[in-house]
Amino acid sequence: MDEDLIALGCAFMLVLVFPVLIVFSITSCIAYGRTKAWDKARNQATVGLEGTPLVSDDEDSDFYDTDDETEHNKRKAEEEADKFLTFRQKYRKEFRKLWSGKGREDVVKQKEREDRKKLAKAVAKELDRRERRRARQAARAGESEDLPPYKKA
């Protein structure tokens, strides 16, 4: 009977521990991958530092919303603070972010930001197209006033 209870206890613990172990391993793999990518980018930036100009071109300088600008400033401040972290400190930070769910929120915010940017570009393109069409119509109206009407004989 004791052997059966021990086997049942081991099986029960395996059933409880296995899902938790899977969740921890997946979370740690994602955090490690992000940290490794951060470390690689940091090392490449350090190696390529000599050839880069002192003033960097900011590709996200066109903000379509004040929320975008505040998020951009927060992200830049966080990147500046992350420059002085070690690999382990960054890994722990990423793991904590993933475990608390902030990583998912960041992905959702990034997707919303990209959607707003695409929408703003599409609206600007449409307004430009309408303006060109109005200019063409005005030019055609000006041409029709200058030339006499054509009559068949």
C-alpha cells in the first residue's frame, strides 16, 4: 500500500509540476531570445560606433499622435538605461516583463501604433490625390475657357 501511495504521489506531483515547468521553460526561452538579440544589437552597435555619424537620423521623427511621442520618449529613455545593464540583469528584466504580461501589452501597443501610422499615411495620400484631381479639373476648366468651341460643318 505504501508503494502505491508513493507512486500515486509521484504521478500527482508530475501532473502538477509538468505544466508549471513547461510555462517556465517557454517564458525563459522567450526572455533568453530577446536578451540575446539585445546583446547582439548592442555589440554590433559598439563595433560599428566608429563609422557612424555623431548625429543620428531619427526615422520615427514624424509622430501622428501625442501618445506616440510619449511612448517613443519612454522607449528611448528605457533603451538609454538598458545600455548599462549586464546580460543577466537584462534577462531578469525581460523575464519579469514577460511573466507580468507587459510584453503582450507592448506588442499590442506596437501593432496599434503601426496601424495608426498606416492609416495616417493612407489619409495623407488620399488628400494629396484629391488635391491633384482638383488642380487638374481647374486646369481643364481654364483650357475650355481659352479655346473656342469646336463646331462640325
